[in-house]
Amino acid sequence: MATLVTFHAHPDDESLTTGGVIAKYAAAGHRVVIVTATGGEHGEVPDDLAPGESLADRRRAELERSAASLGAQRVALLGYEDSGMTGWDQNGNHRAFANADVEEAAQRLAEILAEEQATTLTVYDWHGNYGHPDHVQVHRVGHRAAELAATPYVYEATTNRDAIRRMVETAKAAGMDTDEWDPDGPADDGNPFGTPEAELTTEVNVTAFIAQKRQSLEAHASQVSDSSAFLQMADEAFAAMAGTEWFIRKGAPPGIHESDLAGMV
């Protein structure tokens, strides 16, 4: 059996872009590990925090529930703090992940990769899908960690911009309000969301695990603004939107030619 490590910026990031592959390969008997760089300290603060409970405490508990719903066997945090969105005051925090020394952070992740004898690692695309400083740092740190640990396969989890455009066009034709869904509009870093289809290498069908993927999102109940739009979808619409996960394999030529992550089959 192989080991998949999925590396993310914050608790709840594991759900949408990699929840399906986590569930798929765990169900196949492989070992799956979720690593987050931060505790998500600057996410939404729920009204029902218990005395002495921090947001990071709550989000760690939610991450554990998400991992259990997906079948992941281990959750690990690197110990950095959430950097907040681009332009927030928290960007200047010296403990923020976006400000971490890449070599130091990569060594922390590399130790986990080596301990787990990881076959395959997922990170994010070059701009973290939408430009969040922590997501961009995941890209940098993840690639360097894989070099240090000699992890055989590295995949950048991303979003198929062309697929989003097709879904928006279909929804618009059906009379739905799509004004908030512009795949070609500027994201947090000024670039469009995700990656053009021509640059992708891997398309994994995860519809068989869509219920677990939805449960994973539901586990992050404190972060309602991030997940509510997806959780309000009917099951059929959610499956259409989230039933495929997209990746770019490091070193592979562009063009979708894989339906599984290398090393996991």
C-alpha cells in the first residue's frame, strides 16, 4: 500500500480540492495523511466557543472530524499562524505562515513525508488557486519539502477554469443568477481563479465519494461563509460541481492524460 500526504494552508482547505481523492485512496486501503500549515486562526469566529476554547481549538476539532469522515488516518499541523487574506494586518505577523522561512517550513513538512514514507504529495498551483498568501506559500514549501524528502510524485491541486466557465454558462442558460461566478474575473491576487484546462494533467472522478466529501465540508461548521453556498446545493448539483478533482503533476507534460494520482494505484 502507498501513502498520500495532502498539504493545505488551513483546516477546511482539504475538503473541496482534495476531499475526494483522500476518500478514494483511503477506501482503497492506502494510508492518507492531512497536513495543515496553520490552525486557521483568522477564520470566522463562531458564537458558541466554550470558555477557554480558541478558534484554533475549534478548527482543529473540525479538521479531525473531517479527516474521520474521509477516512484519513492522521492529521498533523506544522504550527504556523494564519496570515489572513491579502492586505490584512495579520500579513505582517512574523509567526504567519506566509512569512515563514521556506527552508525551515519545508524541513518540518519533509520530516513528516520521510516518517510516512510518502509516495505522493499534493500541494497547490503556483498562485494557490486564488492568491491567498498562505496558499501560495503551500506551493513553495510543498515543492521544496518533496525535494528534501525525495517524495516521488508531487501534484498541484487546482481548479479547472474552463470547467467552471462551462458550468456558469449552463446555469445561465437555465435562468440561474450567475453574476457572482466569473471564472475570468480577478481573484485575491488579481489573477483569474484556478488554472486553464490545457495546463492540467490529471482529472480524478470522485463522484463515488461525494457523500463523504460533503460530510467533510459539513464538519467545518464554524466556517459557514466558506461552505454554505456549496452545502445549500442539491445533491445532484453538488456532485456536478465537486465530483471531479483537478491536478497538475510536477514534471508531466500539459494535457489531461491521467485519471488517478501516480503512485496510488
